[in-house]
Amino acid sequence: MMNYIEFKDCLVDYVSGNLSEEKINALELFLKENPEYSKEVEEVTFFWEGIEEEIPEPSAAMDIGFYTMLNAQKEKKNNVSIFTKIENFLLGSTFKRVGYSIAILTVGFFLGKSMDTGTLPVESNIEEVKKETESVRSQLVLTLLEQPSANKRLQAVNEVTKLNKVTETIIQALFKTLNNDDNVNVRLSAIEALSNYADIPLVREGLIASILKQESPLVQIALADLMVVLQEKEAIQSFEKLIDEEDTNESVKQKMEESIERII
């Protein structure tokens, strides 16, 4: 018999079509016996179906945009990046519903429990709400990163920035996206997300290792600029290897040379 915790853990996979037949049957049986939780399925389904639009392929202008963004970050860390502006714009429409859905699901559950017991949520329950929200958001990130839609994968990366604490599982998932995703926009956004955790040795080492795994000039340049911001001397060796490779884009070679000069 499925309980509420198991139901909650399966909910995102259920609406995204990634749940086994056995668990689907168990979840539907749980809903049949606990119809009050059907609203939660509706909320998550509403969110899931609201982000179907695909994002466009990157243009050459993104090179300039990303370069400008990272240099502005070095001069003034409080400046809003180009990806934050994109996120803020999107939050005004479809993506804003994501946060609302998560909040409704989590807060609604605890308010319901309080009403059943005739008490109001206390501070400990509020902390539990935060933990539940964090758990749902983390699960959402991991699920969205595996979706075929580039737009959903981009949303997953954006959701990472809203986490209070990033786990190693999330970090590894971001690096998998950075090194393997076939959409350049998603990979650039992954760099932006990972840069927020560059003080973690695992992240910094992963970013350096990623330099030689990239083929897109936009991504190579973005990583070079980030290394300059971080003043990461360990990246110089990777820059030099790219410079020596014959098939490296000439603009990238020039960027690597400039980055070495700015780090030394």
C-alpha cells in the first residue's frame, strides 16, 4: 500500500510519464482511496503542460552577450546576468507557475494536517515545509534534466538557482548537462548555475575539466571568461592545449591567449 511520502516522491515521474506500470497502479489506487490528494496531481500536471515551447538555437550574438555578462560580474558581482534577465522575463508567465505549484503542494499539505488536528502550523512545521519544498524542487530538477525538451532542461537549470542547498547529486547532474547536452543554450545556462557554487572544490575542478570536453566555441569562450573571473590558474594548461589544437576555432584561440594573460 502506497503512503503519502511515496506518493509525493512518485508524483513528478507520474505526470511526466516516467513511472513504471506497477507504481502507476499503486499511485492510482492511493488516489482512489485518498481523493483529497487529486488536487496535487492537477497542480503538477498544470505546471508540466505549461512549459512545452521549445527554445531557439543560439545565435552568434550570444558570444558577445555572454562575454559582456561575465566581465560585468567581475567588475560588479551584483549586476544581473543575461540569463537572470531571461529567467525574470519567463517568470512573469509560464515559469512563475512552477514556484506557485510547488508552494501550493507543500504548504497545502501541512495546512491540511493542521486543520485536521485543530491547530495552526508552528515554527517547526514551517521548517518542515521548507524542507519539503526543497525536496520537491530537487526532484523536479533531476526529472526535468532528463526530458527531451530543451526548454524543460533549461527550466531545470533555472530551478537549481532557487535551491537553498545544492547536493552532490544536483552538481553531478549539472555537469552531465554541461558536458553532454546537445543544446548550447542549456549548456551555457549550466555554466551560469555552476558558477554560483565555484567555491566548492568539486565544482571548480569539474569546470576546469569541462574545458577540453567542449566543442562549441560559445561554451569554450564562456568557460574561459569564467576562469578569468575566478582567477583559476589550473585552467591555463587546458587553454594551452586548445591553442595547440589545429581544429580549434581561431576566435577561441585568441580568447584563450587573452584569458591566460588576464589570469597570470
